[in-house]
Amino acid sequence: MQEFNIKDVARLAGVSIATVSRVLNGTKRVNPETREKVMKVIEATDFRPNALARGLISKRTNVVGVMIPDISNEIFSRFVNGLESVLEPNGYSLFLGITNGKEETELKYLQLFEDKQIDGIILSGVSYSKNHKHFFQKTRMPIIVSGQQFRDSGIPFVNIENVAGSHMATTYLLNKGHKKIGYISAPLFDIAVGVNRLEGFKKAMKEWQLPISRQSVVVADSFKTSSGYDAAKKLMELSVKPTAIFAATDRIAIGAMNYLYDNGYSIPEDCSVIGFDDIEVSSLLRPSLTTVNVDYVESGFQSGKQLLKLLNRQPDEVVGDILLMPSLSIRNSVSERN
Amino acid sequence: MQEFNIKDVARLAGVSIATVSRVLNGTKRVNPETREKVMKVIEATDFRPNALARGLISKRTNVVGVMIPDISNEIFSRFVNGLESVLEPNGYSLFLGITNGKEETELKYLQLFEDKQIDGIILSGVSYSKNHKHFFQKTRMPIIVSGQQFRDSGIPFVNIENVAGSHMATTYLLNKGHKKIGYISAPLFDIAVGVNRLEGFKKAMKEWQLPISRQSVVVADSFKTSSGYDAAKKLMELSVKPTAIFAATDRIAIGAMNYLYDNGYSIPEDCSVIGFDDIEVSSLLRPSLTTVNVDYVESGFQSGKQLLKLLNRQPDEVVGDILLMPSLSIRNSVSERN
DNA sequence: TTGTAAGCGTTATCAA
DNA sequence: TTGATAACGCTTACAA
């Protein structure tokens, strides 16, 4: 590949390879004159040191491994975006592991990260099996997990205040006069998005001393739009129709909106809709979707920052967890109700 | 990092490191018994060879560098998705370079790819300066470029039939009876999306012997929704309003739709809208957007396949270019007109 | 079939 | 301040 190596540079500059290495790394003192001489050769030959050889001995590769289930999901791509914005300026590049949600692939990448002597790992949307746990216990790699937390693993996390977020959305609806609120939950195997967001809804309803009928909470089959569509159907076919629907994710909310649209309900007059995530589409829809804004770019940014802390930490320094507070993006899908 | 190395395995198995290496690589014949013995130690110790050391000598890293301007842009994230779906099963992992459109960052990653002895490069949405050209001429790395083409570079490309696509969309409008069509072009510095798509529009109009007034073609300031909004405003303020708007990208089309919606025009009754790309939102909008479907996942898939060909090619084998034909996604934003 | 030993291109250690 | 030289962990001739 590269014709030139450090040996050639040393020869051309009339010094030893050790000196060239010192110039390259800025380590230790080098006589300005020799330094100049070497630099000239380096520039003239366009020499660049082999990163593999470098990493082999120095044990540092300046690469961070990122593992996510799906890059074409906006939530993760924005996360990676935020990650990159803090890691790149600090000299780290990204090694991307896309798992498609398969545990087997997850474990494969975890091993690959070690094989390649990557400096640190960022995880988001990955499972937490016995095998994972085993890996986490054995490895010495710095790890940050985002959008979830691995209980008792000691792995620092960056997560969203999901409970507070849905509490916020529910309270907003309640303040607007809605009492009959239908909740479309995300699948409950997802603790953060499924369980926690439902919890925030229940909490707010309880605070207003409003009962939650069994039928008014529908658990969507998946995170897809179509599941929101189906769930909204169930909700609107109840004898007591809700005046507002709160969906655990924007995608699900959009499915619900489409059901309403397709069946002649006007939004928000006949039924208000509120979502969670604030994906890009939400502001583009007409009516635009009122939703809980989660800054996934920021989440990536913070995750990257935490990893940098782990990478540069002092022996006794502790890197804590981070919880990001969502906010409300008020748009046009919710109206007043008496 | 890894406590164990090949030496330890060799010692524990009572063989030489060369034998362990042979077992590891399946190269050359190894006595089944010794092989068994070694395998047992490998499994018992959970030994995994150091990829850096391996790459250093073998000159292969099983890593492909991917360079794109923005991962949070759906078009690129789907592209990466397609790429991964063909590269991962073939044993390659992705090294991701996000450039944010900065030439400086592009060049940095190009060098990084070489430093890290990456096996091949996939480029999409990158510029083509003198420096780039220089790099491409010097490097021996297999490269595939997608969504664009580097003239006279000899670099195989995978691209979309942009001219045919917009010709198709225009013809569709014409067949629906539209004669006064407003075209919102993407910025013209982008050859593929700006120039080529405009060309297809003009071609179709010419075939129908319809004149194109100067005002009926508006070049958007950017690829953003807001630019589509502004452009639609210009179009609808003309003395002769168009009965249909063709926007060079869905994002721009959505901006146009929002302008129409906000100003009391109903779609498609008052004005039809057609887009290009078929991003996810388009099917979610109400009315859903009729648009030219471009399969970016497929584009990534094909790019990956072409790179694999380059990586495994015979000395005299030629890897050609690929042009992907888009199709029409007919939805509800276009109506008949007399 | 197996082992010895020479690299791969760096950094790090120790003298000089 | 500089230069030999020994690692780093592996693959691969070449010998045995």
C-alpha cells in the first residue's frame, strides 16, 4: 500500500528511525534542526505512519466502536450524528456496528471491537443477555450505554427522563381540559420507551385523580406506524371515545393520526393527538404534531463526552450517569376541550 | 487488553505458534489431532487473535471505509443500511467517516483510510477537488462512488437515472392533463440532483412541445424544506399559476405542500404536487405525496457488491458502472386536470 | 505435518 | 539529544 515507511524517512533524513518517531509523536525533545530536517522529508514524501503498527505497540487506535440496531432509524442516526460531533474533534473515528437487533450480531461486534483494539465502546438499543453481561464483566474497555441502562453492570449511562416526559405530555392534555385520554403504549419489552413512558402517563392521571380504564391503554404490537393505526382503531371504536390520544412514540402517533384522517375525524377538533420523540416528520405533517421533544443529537453528544471522560480519566475519577430532560414541542394537533 | 496471545495458546497446546496460526487460518494442512488439541485450548481460553497484528502483516483488515456528508439524512442512512447488509455477511465491517460536507474533513478521512490500511472505500456525497483527484490517482485502494460520478477518474460508480426519473414524473403530470407545471429545482452545484433532474423535466416538456417560461422554473436556495416553501410562494404568486408543482426532492416538495396548505390551496384540487426520492415521510403525509421512488438501500447494496467485486477481482476483470432506474410511487397529491 | 525464524512498521527502553 | 535494538502479536517462507 504505502511505499514509504519510517525507515525510508530516517534514511533520507540521515537520522535513526527512533528520531523520526519522536518527531512524529512530538514526544521527548528533539533538536530543532534535526526536527526540521525530518519534517522536510516527511512533507516531501507525504509520509504517513501506519496506524496498524502504531496501534499494535501503543495499544491505542483512536477508534470508538458504536453499536446500534438500525442506522436508518432517525433516532439512531441523529444519535450517531451527535456522537461524531464530539468524537471527531477529539481525534476519534467511528467504527460502526449495525446489529439489526440480533443478539448474535451484537456479540460478534463486541468481540470485533476487542480484536481491533478499539479504545472505547458506545452502545445504544442493544440487548442485555447473560453473554453480554459476561463480556462486560471481562472486558477492560471503557463503555457507555445510551437510551437504556444495564442494571448492576456499573456501566455509565446517558438516558432520557422518559417518565417525566410522558408525565409532561399527559399533564399538558389534562390542562387543556381532556379527561378521556387514550394511551397507546410501545411494546413493553422495551423498558425505557414501553414501561417508563406508560408509567409517566399513569402518574399524571393519578395526580388528577382520574381513573384509567383498561381499554383506554392499548399496547402497540410494534414501533411501526401501522401498529399506531391499529391501536387508534381500537381506541376510537370504544363506546366512550377518547378526546385525546397520547402515543408513546411519534411514529405510533402518526399511525394514529392517519387512522383518524382516513376515518373522517378531524385533528384536533374531534380528537387531539400528542406524541413522543419529535422526529423530523412531526413538524412537517399538517396538522403538525405536538410532541415531547427528545434531543437525540444531544444524547449522542453527551454519550461521546462521557466516553471521552472514561478514556482520559484519572485513576480514582468516577464517571457518573446522565439523564436528559425532554421538553414539549407545542404544535397544532392538540386543542382545548371542556 | 487481551491477556492471551498466540504464544500462550501454543505453549498450552504444546505446539509452535506457527501451528496455532495455521489452525486459526485454516491454511495448509494440519494434523487433525494437533488441530483438535489447539482448538480445545483456543476455546477454553477464549482466545481471539489480535486484528491489528494480523492486518499489519497480511495487509488486509476486513474493514471498509464509508464516507458520507451526513448520517442523519435519511438518504445516506438508508444507503449505509444497504451497504451494511451486503458487507457484513461478507466479513467486512464499516469504518464511518462523516464529513459534514467539509472538503478538509473529506481529505482527512481519505488519509485516515489509508493509514488504517482499510481494504476499500465507498464514497457518497463527497466533493471532487484537485486534492481529491490527486488522492485517487495515487492510491491503490479499491473505490466505489455512489450517487454521483467522478469524471475521468476511472472510479466505478453506482448512480440513479436522475434524468429518466424526472422525465417519468413530468410525463405523469402531462398525462394527467397538466400543462402549466412549475418546477422547483435543487441547487445546481449538485449535478445529479440539481442539473440532471432539471434536464429530465425539460426533456419531457419538449417532447410535448410545451414551452417552459423562465418564471416557471425556480431554483431552491438549499435542500431544506423552507426553500421549497419559498419557491412555492414564488410560483403561486405568478400571474399564471401552475396547476402542478414538480419539486426536485421530496423535502423541497414538502415545503411546497406546506406553503399551499398554509395559504388555503387544497392539494391536489387546486394544485398537484409531485416529488423525487420517496423519503419515508412522503407516504405518511396527508395527502400522501406522489413521488419518484429511489431505492437508496438498493443503491447501497449495489455499491457494496461492486466493492466486493473490486476486492476479489481477477487481474484482468473490469468492474463496470451501475445505473439504477427509479420508479413512480403514485399516491394522492396529484389529480387529473383538463 | 511441524517448527524455526524472519519479517510487518511502529514505539519504547536503554545506552551512548 | 540521538541511536541501537527489543518489543507488539501475528503470518509465512524455509527447513526439518
